[in-house]
Amino acid sequence: MKYILVTGGVISGIGKGIIASSVGTILKSCGLHVTAIKIDPYINIDAGTFSPYEHGEVFVLDDGGEVDLDLGNYERFLDIKLTRDNNLTTGRIYQSVINKERRGDYLGKTVQVVPHITDAIQDWVMKQAKISVDDDDVEPQVCVIELGGTVGDIESMPFIEAFRQFQFKVKKENFCNIHVSLIPQPSTTGEQKTKPTQNSVRELRGLGLSPDLIMCRCATPLETSVKEKISMFCHVEPSQVVCVQDVSTVYRVPLLLLEQGVMRYFCERLNLPVEPKPRKMLTKWKEMADRSDRLLEKVSIALVGKYTKLSDSYTSVIKALEHSALAINHKLDVKYVDSADLEAATLQDEPVKYHEAWQKLCSADGVLVPGGFGVRGTEGKILAIKWARKQNKPFLGVCLGMQLAVCEFAREVLGWEDANSTEFDPESKHPVVIDMPEHNPGQMGGTMRLGKRRTIFKSNTSVLKKLYGDSDYVEERHRHRFEVNPELTHHFESKGLHFVGQDVEGERMEVVELEGHCYFVGVQYHPEFTSRPIKPSPPYFGLLLAAAGKLPGFMAKGCRLSPRDTYSDRSGGSSPEADIVDLKFPSL
């Protein structure tokens, strides 16, 4: 087993996740089986109780694990399926050690950070690295480990010490350290500064780890003199200093690393049993990146949410929209609309903000209301849904977005003025959304309906069923505590709002569609978590097709794209003369 540890310096949020994913992509494209582990030095057991403003979105895995958003990057880039144990937190490590101590496993010894915590970290990594993450159940050959935070943080010290020991345990030829650092370029002088990187590498060395590759995040390509300076002061060859400048799309990062001989270095340093020349997989990446840069036609989607000040709050949603826009040859323009700004209270207090929000919503080609928690901004979301329904604008509601679409329909079409979710109004006479029987409100962490569940399609005319390739069922990931009240569904059905997808028992409403609308779809699950760059998520894909005016034509062709709208299986561009190509969707 080969281990590649990715550490970061100078600032957090420097792009370690994308670099770790890109390294994995290059290795996988050379025919290796790759897995990934993300280490987060916070004391939380998992990411489930975080506000999206803390660490961005909470990513959900097949097994129901609520994890860091970087695991979403790994899954999308590498097209693998990870488990909750691929996300390791300080809280989980300490919890496992304390549980052992309570059981008496340490035979009366004093339990300490070294060796007990550090041993637990190493054991966890070695055990998890062997778990298959591909469909073929083959044991991985390379494990990419990303250590969150920055070198020098107090909370990451036990992990650094664990890997200092680990490099000797697994032998030098099986362990490699990539250090990601920032090269600032002050606008006053325009000079690329190396001092922060020097200090960061010095600190890492002082803690016992020596970087094999220094990846420099910078706005513009590194000058040769700067590269040589880093090489001299950081005790590495110039070829071991890799420039990762800002690029037009994240799909370019693996190509950028490849151009600078990263794969060749890995083959020599880790003695990898492959040719350093990547295969077909990266050809598709190059084609995808080139297409992304060439796109001229735009399609705009209004994302109506309550965490719009931080785009990381909706990382998977944005990626799913990008994947779909790319598949139909359009450039995506996301208009972030804070749902609270659409409400009457904002008109009273800040009229400019109110009118700007409505202008954004009304000028968009489609409307998306993603998941969320809490009452703030929900009335604004309902107003956006009402506008999309009445104006015949393409609409997709995900999780809470679907629940609010049902509330809006109940109020406006069924005439139940106080219709609401019991999450927001426990006293409502028309509780159209209720909490699930197994939900335990006394405890927040891990009490939701989580992970992969099956949804059965109940209607053969369903738009979404056709978008899923006319499949009888789909398996998607969930994260919710509330559900549509099954006792009231017949009222909605009689007025044209159809619950076309339900769970296996037929008790939970999973997919809702509005009759006679160009595209009005709500899903209880989170389809964005399984979207892939070359396999876009069908609900998002349908939204983009409808927003670009292509949905009727797509349906008429039997849910196939013309070759010029999809990816070729050859190294060249797609040829319009070729046979119509099926768009690849996630395998069921």
C-alpha cells in the first residue's frame, strides 16, 4: 500500500481537497485503484451538526455518514463510493480511545496522546486504506490522505506526530508528503513572495515531516527565479516545486499537475507498478475542460437559499448544476438569492435589497430551492416557488424545497391558508409536512433519515422516471427529519400535484411533479450527492434542459442527447455526424 499525505500551510481553505482529488485522478487514470481519507482536527464526531457557514455543506454518503465536503470532491473526481470511516475527526479518535480505556483494554496503563492517540490514528488509516471503494471490490493500491487545517495548529499536532511515526512504520518508499502552500502576490509590488512557504515548510520539518512535493497555490504561474528560491530554502529539487495557479475550471488541475511531471515523480519515488502515461480517463477530462472554456450560450439558475453568502454551503448543488450545464453545452450562471430578501419584511426595512432579489429571481431561466433547516427565510422560498409555478418557470425543489412546494400548493390551490410544516408551525391545522416517527428531537446528531434509500416510481408518465432512463426505481441519498404527510396526499393528487415516487413501503413521498407545467419537480432525497462530471444527476439535468428550452426535444428523442451535446468516447471532439449517443447516468 502506498500512502500520499497532503498537508497545508499559511492559510486554510487553500485548495488541499482539489489537489488531493486531482492527484488521485491522475493515479487512477494510470490504472491504479485509489482510495481517499480526510482528517479533520475538530472535536465534533462528524460534520452533521455544523452550520454550512462553519465548514461549508455537509456531504452525505451511501452509508448515511455526514462528512466534510472534501469527500464530495473525492467521489466526484475519482468516481468512487466512500464510507463514514473515510472521514476521521479528533472527536472520533478520542471517543474510540476513551471507549477502549473504559473497557480496560489498556490494562491499567496511563492513556496518553503519545502513544495511544497516535497509534489509534495510524491503525485507523491502515485499516481504512484497505477497504474497497470501487464497484469491483478490489483492494486499493494507493491511499491519498488529506490533513485538514494548517501546519502549526494546536489541534492537528497529534496527527502530524502520528504521521511522523507512520512514515517509518510503512517505509520511506511507501510514504510521500505533498505540502500545499500559498504564494501571495501583493498588488503594490506584484512580486511573488516565498517567505510564508519557507516558514511553513520549516515548521513542518521541525515537526518531523519532510515534504516531497511543494505545491504552490498562486494567482499567476510561478516565475523560474521564485521556483529556484523555494527549492533552495526548502531543501527540494526545482522539479519538486509544483505551480498550481488559478485556472478557469477545477477540471484543469489534474492536467496542470500532469504537465509538471507529478506522475513521473510518483512512479520513481513510490516505485509504482505502472507507466507514467495516463490513459483514456484523462482524455475525457481534457475534453471536458476544453468544452467548459469554449461554451458561449448561457443558462441562468436562481438558487434561492438561506446560506447564499458562502458558496461552499451549496458545493454539491453547484457542481450538479455545472455537470448538467456542461452536458447540454451551456455555461452556467448561478444567481444567488437570499430567500429572506424576497419577504415583505425586507421591502419594509431594505427596499433596494428586496427589489434586487426579485430582479435576480425574475431574470433567471430556472429556479432551484435546495435543502436547509430552520424557519428563517422559508416564507421567501415559498414566494419563489409560487412565482415559478404561476409563471411556468422550470423549478426543482430538493428536500426542504420539495416540502415547501407542497406547502405552497396547499395554501394557494387547496385554499389551506395555514398549511405548513410542523417544523415551523407545530400548531398548524393543516400539517402537510410532519416529523417522521423515528426522529428523536432530544438529540441533534445522527437522528435523521440518512444515506442511500430506494425510491419506486408509481407513474409511467413521470418526467423524472424518463430522465432516469425509464428505470422502475432509483437509489439516492437522503438527509431529512420531516416528510410529506401521507394522509393528505389524495387532496394534492386530485388537483394535479402527483407523488410519482415513493419509498419501498409506499408510505414516504419521494418525488412530486406538477401536471401541465414545463418542469415542476420536487425530490425528498439529495440527488446532487451522486452527480458526476460525466454522469450528471437526472433531476438537475432536467432542470437545465427545461431552463435552456431543450426538454421537449430531449423527451421526443427518447431521452437522448445529440452527439454534439455529449461527450465522445474518442480522444477527439464529438462529431455531429455520429450516431446519437446515450448520456451516461449513475448505474442503479
